[in-house]
Amino acid sequence: MMIADLVDQDDLCQRLSLLGAPVVAEQDVMQMCETTARWLASADAASCQAVQQLLDELMAQQGLLHPDVLTALQAFLISEPVETRL
């Protein structure tokens, strides 16, 4: 495995931004996940479903996640399905 294959903070920021999450590159990965979790509390069903799909995809390939990204996802977004937070 090459280091370039790892999903890092920048990759996560880009993917979340594309889904409409109000994250910015200046945030660290924990702040991004916390911001996304807060955003999901009032996001529409389509956004929640898109984020859940991204999370499912990322968690299916945990070996490709930077350890900090995995920790942040587990702390703020993986503990329960996105839909149940609404």
C-alpha cells in the first residue's frame, strides 16, 4: 500500500464539502467531523443519506483511512447511523 492511497484530512474535507457539509480546510479532522455531525442534525434526508453512504464506503476500507480520520469518524459520525440522529 502506498501512502498516497490513505484517506487523510484533506481528502475527508473535500468529500464532506462535496456533500454540502460546512467544513473548511482550516479545521482539523476532529472539528470537521463535529461540524458535520451538528450539520446533520438539521440536514435534509438526501444529505443524511449521502453522508451515510460515504461513511459506509470509508468504513468498508478502514485500512485506507489515516488513523486520525478513523478516530474522528468513530468519535462523531460512526457511533450510530446518521438517520437516527434526526
